[in-house]
Amino acid sequence: SSPDSYKLSGTTYSKDTYSNIPSSILDKLDRNLHLLPSHPISILRQIVEDHFSSYTPLVPSSAVVSVHQNFDELGFPPDHPGRSLTDSYYLNRDYMLRTHTSAHEVESYKKGLNRWLLSADVYRRDEIDSSHYPVFHQMEGTHIWDNSELHNLPALNAELEKKLEECNILIEDETVISPSNPYQAHHDPIHAEQITRHLKHSLNSLIFRLFGHHASQKGAEPLKVRWIEAYFPFTTPSYEVEVYWNGQWLELLGCGVVMQKTLDLSDVPKKSGWAFGLGLERLSMVLFSIPDIRLFWTSDPRFLDQFKQGEITTFQPYSKYPPCYKDMSFWLPPSSSVIEEHGAAAAGGRLPVEGGVREKAKAFHENDYCEIVRDVAGDLIESVTLIDEFTHPKTNRKSKCYRLNYRHMDRNLSNEEVNELQDQVQRRVVEEMGIEMR
Ligand code: PHE
């Protein structure tokens, strides 16, 4: 890649005002953790593929998709926040790194398959803590039927409900069809209800497969799973499934009945069905007891050698080296204090519009800050937390103080090393974000 273009697997993408991908992210493009046979991410992929054994597994060729594929085709409105430069990675105004595996729905339906699974790395700009990383892995799964088959969906396995009870998993589902989560107007409600039931049954049975062993351990608290109403532009009704883990509800997947528009666009207008998108990191952290999302990226054999294909085992932490934190206080650029005060929601680095491109994107955004921290410190940064905010009573200028917590996964970090990283971060944020150290 050069200053004015990205070169990725033989294709050149010329840069423009949208381009915002640092090299630390580009480096991740060919890691393919989900394809390393005995990596936890891949172990789960294989178990899910095994569970849905009649579904065709697909692997897309590149993480680069068109903005059209990632958003437009799926009905995302033009002002959807996911499109903003602070949330997504753009090669240029037309191409981006996929933010979800749903970006491949249309091309996959076009292959004429009724049942498929698709696994891939996905990219989102985000905050920094133990469960967020700008690259993660998702699995998309879908089942569609010819409309003529819908009156006669395969009988659901009544034994599942019994099994779920016996193995100590409590599945809470109080979702209802309502104006906020309706069936599609042109779907026969009887068919839509059958698809929804088949969807819930299929995913509950996957949950049983994944958590059954864990939850049936003697004396264990029942595992709580809940279905809640959700919203996605490309499904309705839509749901999320969460699991109660270490005192909080964790989102495992999103799903729903596929929007008929998507299927029309995929040249299969006479079919309907369901789709889900499952986050593999979250699920692995829970099932293998992996405490920090950065561990997935380590090449330390003390991590990698612990896992075996086909097996869900408990991670044995091999050490926890001491953290080292440094605080950083700075004044925001004057313009962004003003923008924040006026509460202009669209100012914070949203999608640039024709004409007024970069000026507006200057407002301080935490994701931009975190991006620089990651670019400098790589996997040595564990968390970035806002610990103080202050507005000067006379000048009205805003300041923020962040605590940067550094920790090496495999060895001790020296204070000098950390100071050096902290200095580099400071230099870069001053240069690139127009902020002023206090
Ligand atoms: N793509 C959605 C996400 O990443 C998940 C999803 C997939 C929802 C398929 C519905 C259907 O959040």
C-alpha cells in the first residue's frame, strides 16, 4: 500500500477522503483465525458446521466488499450510524471492510442454495476493553424454502424441549409479534409463524449442543438464555439471543425472518426463510473461559497448544503479567468543544458529505483516539477508559483524561517501554487530532 492507494490481494483501491484503514488493521486481513484447525474460533466454527450438517459451508474470498453490499443491498438507510467513518473502515467511498457477514447474503442466495453457513472476519472501529477488538469473526447461517413447501415445514423435534429442561438450561422467551416487530405485510402470517418457530427451534438446539455439557454439570446453576426483540433493516421479525454469564447478559447472535426484498434482489422471489449472525469471539470467551479477547491473536504456544479440534475445554491461564497504566489529559480542539456543546449529533465524524468533507470529521471521537492507541501499542493495550472530563468555566474549552492500561500477555512490560509507547501516542494524537496536552 502506498500513500495514495491500498493494494490488497492484487487489487488496487485508490484512496480518497473516506480512506481510514491503518496498517495494524490491514495486517489482520490474512490471519484467518477461523480457518486454523485447532484455534478456539475455528473449533466453534466446526462445531456449528457439524451441528447444521446439511447446510453448505461457504468461505468468502475477501474482507473487502462494496458499500452497496454491506449496507445498501440490506436496506440500511443513508444516515445509519454504522456507515460513519468513526464506526467502519473504508478503503474509499465505494469499498470497505465488511462490518458483518450479512454483507454476503445476496451473493450467497444467488448461488441458489437453500441452506448455507458462512464464516468470516469482520471489522468495526470501537472502544478498547477486554471484550472489544476491531477485528472479530462471525458466522452467518440461513435456511430458506420454496413458498410451496411452507405449509409443510419439517416436523420440529419435540424431544428438544424436554432435553433443554433436563440439562439445566432455562430459555426465556417473552417475545411477541407486535407493531414494533411485525411479520412482513406480504407474508402469510401462518407461514411467517412457522418460519419463526423453525428459527427459534434451530437456534435453541444449537445452544443445547454448545452449552449442554457445561450446563449439565452437577450442582451448576441453571444456564439462563433469553430471546429478546431486536431490529435489523434486513429481517422482520428480528431477535437477539443473550446468555447470562458472569453476572451480565452477553449478546450471542442476531437473527430474524429474511426481508423479502433481499430475496427478490437475489433472484429467488418465490422463497422465504430465516437468517442468523453469530459472534464467534463472545461465544468462545464464554465456552472456553478465555478472559481477554486479545488472546485469540497471540502466537504464544502456551495459548495455542491448549486447544484440540472438536473439543470445548477450559482455558488454563498460564500467567497474568502486571498491568501498567498511564493517564493522559488533553484539551479538545476548540471546534469540537463547540460542536459538542451545540449537541449536533451528526457532527462527530459522520459520513462526509460532498463538499464539506474533512472539516466536519475533525470533531473529537473516542474511536479515532482508540485507533491511534492501537496503532502504536498493538496488543499491548488492554483498556482505554475515560476517567475525567472538565469544561473550563471561562474559556468553555473541554478537556478529557483517559487512563491507558498496558499489559503484555506473554511477559513483563518495563516502565521505560510503556513510557515510550505513551509518548508516541501523545505525539500522534497531537498531530492527527489537533488536541493539546494539559
Ligand atoms: N448482521 C447482524 C449483526 O452483525 C446479525 C444478523 C444476521 C441479524 C442475520 C439478522 C440476520 O449484528
